[in-house]
Amino acid sequence: MVDTFGLLCYICNMKYNEDKILKEISDYIKSTYGQHYSVGTDGFQVQDLFKTLNIGKDFCHANAIKYLCRYGKKNGYNRADLLKAVHYVILLLNYDKEK
């Protein structure tokens, strides 16, 4: 399988390391699927329950805000807070696409 994103990033030579940051975000999100966020062999996540209850979008919105507000306050300038906020924004983008 060709990594077209990686190839595009290589060609573009992103000035502010966006390519490296996007890879970090991708790696972080992939890691959440092996952590406590995923339940059982079917990959069911709590987010699936929220979506079924029609509160998934609001939950993601609120959590993105929470982690952005927490950045710099809890554990200092914790990069993990930014990664979590971005993850929730990506989930929001997915909900927006489903309209």
C-alpha cells in the first residue's frame, strides 16, 4: 500500500512541521484503539454509545474545549491535552461529514 499522505508531505516540505505533527496525531489516535477506549473484540467504544444516544457530537465538542482549556494548567503545558483536543475535533469533523 502506498503512503500517499507521506509522499505528499515529502513533496510539500511543510515549513512548520505539519507533516510530523499530523503523523504524531495519527499515531496517538491509533494508540487509543488499543487502550481503555476500546471494549471487546468488536472494537466497541464508548463514543459508539454516545452516538447511539445522539449526544456524540456534543460530547466531542465539550471535550475538545475541555482539553484546550486544561492545556497549561494541569501538568503544565502537556502535549497530550492538545492531542486529545485534536482527536475530539477530528471526531467532530466526522459527525459534520455525516450530515
